Amino acid sequence: IVGGTNPLNTLEVLGNNPITLNYNVSTNNTQNYTGPVTIGADLTLTGTTMRFEDTLNGANNLTVSVNGEFIGEVGNGTPLENLTVTESSNITGNITTNGTQTYSGAVSLNGSGSAKFLSNNGSNISFNSTLDGGKAVVVETNGTTLFGGAVGGSVQLTSLNVSNGSTTLNASTVNTSGFQNY
């Protein structure tokens, strides 16, 4: 465990060289990874914000026990097993897991184009709070997709396409400028 007894203040892993994380990392503030990251074991990352600026891969469970910023593609090379973010998420690319995806806090989608959330083994994908951003959202799973808060309530989505499994809408609002398909 890195920072287990006495958490680091911050952690900056700079450069384009790949890094493999094999241990839990605890900081009092941010962790920033600018190059490609591979999750080499089941991990929990704690601090204030975890920022991944490049790709994030690895066939293991990742719990981001704070705010998560995912700038690059997640799971495009080797899907994560399960992904849990306990607070807010800022997402620019696509996210692929073999198992569940759980976003406990507000999800903000950045950039243009589309954001795809894929579970290869048909597990649940849960947006427990709000989901906002001017992007086309595609959710693919044979499991259940849960929308627990307003969708497009602050910044409307361009479209929402949920395919295969079932959908649970606990959202007070689902707002898109284009189509919605469930």
C-alpha cells in the first residue's frame, strides 16, 4: 500500500511512459497520471481526485474512492473487471468493463461526439446520481442500466441509446436534443 499509514500529500506520475499500479494508493489530495496506466491488481485509490489523462486498462477491479477524471479511453485495450467511482466523475472517452460500472456521484461528460459505456459480460451499469453533457450516450449491457438522478438536467445529452438489457429510470428528467432509445 502506498500511503497506507501516512497518506502522501499528492501524487504526480508525469510523462508518456506506461505505469502499472499493483497496490492501493492513498493521498490527502490529488493523484494525476499523465501516461497510460494498467491496473495490475484489485485496487482502491483514495484522495480528493484521481485524474487519468491517457488510457486506463487492466483485467482487475478498480475503486476510485473519490472524484474520478477519465480523459482517455478506459478498457479499450484490456477491459477493467469492475469500476466503482464513489463521488463525481468527469468522463471524456469510452468506458469498457467485463463486469459492473457504478458511478455513485454526478457524471459529467466532456468534449463532443459520443460516450460509450460497455459491460462485456452483461453486468449492471449504474448512474446513481445525475448524468450531464452535450454528448451522444450509448450504454450496452445485457444487465440492468440504472439512471438514479436527472439525465441531461443541467446540460442535455445529444442522444441516449440503451441497448440489450433492462433499464430502470428513477430519474426525474431525461433531456436530450435528439433521440432516446431504451
